[in-house]
Amino acid sequence: MNNIKKVILTLGLAAPAACALAAEVSFAGSSLQVIDITPERNTGLDHVFVAYDASQLSRMVISGAGAGVEVSRYSNLGGGYAEPVAVRQEDGAYVVDRPQGDMGYIIRDGDRSTCIWLVDYAAHRLVLRSASAASEQECENTRINIEGSGPAIHYYTIDGRQEELSREIEIGYSNLEWSDDGEAYLQTAESKTIAHISNPVMLTPPLYCNSTMTIRGDRFLAVWGMEQTVESPLIYANGLDVHTSVEQTNLPEEDPDAPASNMIKTDTQGLGGSAPADMSFRAYVTDAVVHNEWQIAADEQFEYIDYRFNEQNLDYTFTDEGTYYVRFVGSNADGTCEAYGETYTVAIGSSELRIPNAFTPNDDGINDEWKVGYRSLLKFHCTIFDRYGTEIISFDDPTQGWDGKYRGKLVKPGVYFYVIEATGADGKTYKKGGDINIIRSRKNGTGGTVND
């Protein structure tokens, strides 16, 4: 019969009213500070106290409360299952002798309550012995093992919900970070904070450079002047990261509006350019990248790779018409991890040759030089003659031109002749000949110009 009554009473227990801070709580008997942590509001608790060794506490002192204080104690079942504990008065305060650790306490003061949880740190001590790299690693993170003990410290809310009190164990190490300004990987000091020790500990992003690990903790031992520190041996980088860049080295520096410009961009559209296009591809890699490869393919998915170059930096000249995709792939020693750079689109257009038939070399900054317009010419030769067949100038570079001079002096206005032979990137051949009219402008008496 008594057992039946006990079950009925247990089932009928109601959760306590919401806690609202009504009293101040302190502890006596320990030579070390009892640490006061403010928990999240949704826990229903006003304080979480951490005692170095709860068995050393002689009493819990409740001050600032009114008359008729009642105290109950609960476990992981929550405040609905709280049991009353003995309370005595002493010097205007209320005292609970020998409070038990890893328990919650509800202090009722009339229609108000103060709710706390008391952690017994002695039951969850941190012990750091050593740290090392885990035997198995992944591409996306670096795994380390911390030898010792540092289990999760749990406490329970009024409604019996389990929460964790973070130890704030700090892991310090070095890593690499990409700098756009410096176009280089720079070493940085990094840290990761963990709530407790649970192996393996994963660092994300992974180690991009070799580094030692310094494990320091926890925050409670730091307050008590007992903080522990261990340092790992050198842990080798396993993380792969790459950045790439490209520069066209044979773009003409002058006459930017000329149709001779080769073009490149880093999206999938591709723009028409001119051959030969000299490209300088550069890759910047982290320490774990052992194998370097530039790939050139005709399809953006790189299902069929036309060329592979096992080098970190690549200088390549595109000479044939078409669209090309270029990317860098870095991999680790056994090829289990890979990192990819940007995909560059290089589009070489069909050949073209345009030849002007007149210019005015009078140093007025307008049409002072005779130059062809071109695109994707692999071979080029031009010779210019006067009407008597005398060779005035010849050149093999289509970016060059004629300034209207022969042996350092301007030639007379009139008709001159050119012969051009060229070959395009698309295989087209050009054999052109024609006249060049030199027009000399001069001022007339009325302020106008007259062309000779």
C-alpha cells in the first residue's frame, strides 16, 4: 500500500514555478574559489557553480532572502522530482550543510525562487598527457588525438534537459592563409576551442603547413592557477589548397584599340583572341601539395585532356584557332587528395588581316604611322617600296609599322607599295600587295589645311 502511494505521489509531482533571482548563494569550506557561471536564460537556472572538490564544501549559504526559505535538491530528472533538504538559520542567513555536487538546488523564498546547479569538478578532472596526429587523416580536416582525460561536464535544467558546460580547452597552432594583396600564402597563428576531449579532434580547415599543437586548459583550472599545457611533436600538413593566376605576356603595349589584342577571361564564355597568344600560368600551393599538373582540354569538364604538364608554373603559346580550357591540379604524395585552381578559358579566333592604304606622317598624333590590323597571324612579312622599286623598310612583326621615314628622314608625299605574306592560326595564307598613299597636310593662308 505504501508503494502504491509513493508511485501516485511521484506521478503527481509538478515542476516548480519559473525561477526569478531571489537570494544570493555562496559556499564555504573550500580553499579554492567556487566559480560562478551565468548559464543561458532558457535553462531556467540563475547560476552554475563549479567547485574544485564538492566534498570539501562545508556549507551553502543563502543570504538576502526573506523568512521561510525552503530548499530542495534535484538530479538529472529535473526540478519536478526535487526533494527537500535540511535548512538552518545562522547569523541572518540560511545554511545547507555539506551540499552535494553535481546536483541542482531550488531555493524558494515566498513566491520567488533561485535555481542553481553545483558542479563537482573532482568528478570530471582534466588531465593532459600528450597530443599527436591521428593515424588516419582526411582531405578536408586534420585529426589529432589528445591523450588524457577531459570528459564533458553536464548539468541539468529545471525541466531535466541536459546541457554541457564548456571547458574551453584551447588548441593553438600555425597555419597558412592566402593573401590576395601579396599573392602568397602567409603563416598565421590559429586556435580552436573545444568543450571537452573527444578523439579525434578535427581542425577545419586542415593544416596547410607543418605545425606543433599546444593544448592548454581548461578555463576552470586557469582560474585556480592549475592550468595544464602539453605540446605535440611536429604534425605534418595534410591540407591542400591552391591559388592560380594567368597573364598574357605578348599583349601590345601601344594602340590598345587595335584588333590585334588577344583576350582571356576566367569564366566559361571565352572571348576572341589572336594567335600567337603567350600565356604565363602560375600556381601557388600549400605545403602538402607534392604533385603539380597543368591541364589543357578542349572540353570544360576535362573528360579528355589534351596536354598535361607536370610543373607548378607553365608558359604556353596558343597557336591554333579554337577554345581551350586550362586548370591546375595539385595532389598529395599518394594522390588521395586533390585541389583545383580556377578554370581559365582561352579562345583563339580565326585569322584576319586589314591593310590601310593611306596615312599622314606629320607628327600631329593622328594617323602618323602605317600599321596593319590583324588577328591570329603566326607568320608575317611585309616589305615597302617606292615607285622606283627601292626597298624602304621590311619587318616580320605585325605589331610594327612604318613612320614614313627612309634613313631617318620623311619621304616625299605620294604613292608607295607594299607586299605582305602571312599565315594564320587557322591555316589561312595571305599574299597581299597594294599601294600606300602618303598625304602631307599643311596650313593655308586662311587657317585651313591643304593635303599634298
